[in-house]
Amino acid sequence: MKLTRVLPAAAVVGLLLATVAAVRSNTKKPASVPVAQPAEAPFNSYIGGSGIIEASNQNISIGTSLPGIVKTVAVKVGDRAKAGQPLFQIDDRELRADLLVKEAALAKAEAAVQEAVASQADSRSQYDLVRNNQDSRAVSVDDVQKRKNALGLADAKVFSAQVAVKAAQADIASTRSSIERLTVRAPMAGEVLQVNVRPGEYAATGALSTPLIRLGSQEELHIRVDIDENDAWRFKPNTRATVFLRGNRDLKTSVSFDYVEPYVTPKTSLTGSSSERVDTRVLQVIYRFDRRAIPAYVGQQVDVFIETPETPTAGAAAGGRS
């Protein structure tokens, strides 16, 4: 008797739960609102491309021609460096010790020149005493020839000693040049964008994934825009272009055409690494703008829209031919 009452009640409860679940599943969820609206092209006909902001003289990766332990770093991020200004210095104690040895070798070579010159003068005076003597009874012909040969040998020793001095001077100049190269200087005026080296760290030579110091001029900024090779034929220089900062489409500015790099290159992922490559190839176009126009930073990615001449549709083109 109790079972016949429980089963209908359970069926009714199950039906109610199923009805509630069905109603909730059919309820429309509110559309998610994006944090930032995407940029919209201000032109009817355009090419869209991604770009990266760089310094007007490109981003110069500073390295060192000689490896070693960093002794001092003379700049910090944000400093304005002048052309030729020291940026950092490699430990030079070993080369300076070597320089002292070579300077001592030069002093020894110069002393050898003085000794050779004195010996040359003695040999010349000995030969001068007999060179014009016509009496073979006073001085033998063999003795005259020996003194002449001795003078020739003395002349050769003077020349050899002088060459040794020049070689020692060249060694000193080479070492001083190496010491000078241990001080890495700014190749041109610009702002220090990054400092990735500190005193006590080892500075390696060659192309590094992370440069020791990154330098660039920010008086005027450039944008390197990647245009897909399929749209390259549509690009026209000196047409209008607008750049939008990612994250806020209200931050935009017009940019001026600067130049085109005519080599179509494999597209990079814009991470700064040239090894990250994909199958797509792009035409790189450089634009410039005043850094005060928008709050942009070197290395920042942006969206760029470039105006293009409007092309007729396929139907309009076919109608025109008929």
C-alpha cells in the first residue's frame, strides 16, 4: 500500500525537476562584452596589418667584440647616450699586465738598438783606418776584408734591432687597441632602452637572443608593418594610414609613409626572435609618427590600416567588359 503511494510521488517530483532543468537550459545567456572593442578601419578600402613599434634608427642590439667579466656598467635604462659614450667595460686586468710586459720588451729592444749602433760605429772606425791604405805590408788584404765584413754585420744588426723595436711597438699598439675594445661605446646617439648586463656577469660575443644593451632614438618612432604577400599588390606608397593601440581603439593617430623594404620576408611572430618563422611571407612597410601623438612604447604591437584604391567587384568588371 505504501509503495503505491511513493512511486507516483517520486514520478511527480522527477517531472518537476525535468521541467525546471528544461526551462533553465532554454534561457538565453547574456552576450559577453569584450574588455576592449577591436579597432575599426577608418577607410572603405584598406589593407590591415599588424605592426611593431621600433626606434627611428631601429633597435640597436649592443654587443661586445671581446668576451669577459663585466667590470662596470656606465648607463641605466632611460639614459640618453651620446655617440662614443662608454656603456660598459670588460675586466682589463689581464691585458694591462700583458701591456706592461710588452712595454718592458720595447725598452729592451730600444736598448739593443743603442748597443747595435755603438758596435756599428766601432766597426766603421776600424774599417776607415784601413780602407784607403795602399801598403799591403802595413795591413794585410785579409784584415781589410775582415773589417769590411764586420762593418756590414754591424749594419745588419742595427737594422735588425730597429725592426725589433717596430715589432715591439706594434705589439703594444695591438694590446692597447684590445684594451680600448673592452670599453663598449655607443655607436650613435640614442636612448638606453634595455640593460641586460651587470657587473660581475660574463659578457659573451656573437649574436645573442637577449642583447647586452639595447639602444635606440625615440625622438621619432617608427612602425614596421607586416603586409601579407597576397595583399602586397594592393599597397600604394604615400597613401593614408592609421595606427591603433591594442587595448584601446580610441588611442589612434595618423602615420606617415617612410619606406618599403623590397624583400618579401618570412613572417615572424613578433617576439623578437628571428628563428620563429611561419609559412606566410610578408612585405614590410615602415611608417613614422611623433611619439607625443599616442602613449606608445618601443616593442609594442599595434594594428595598422592602410588605405587602398577601391577596386571594382568581379560583377562590375564583367559588366564593363560587355
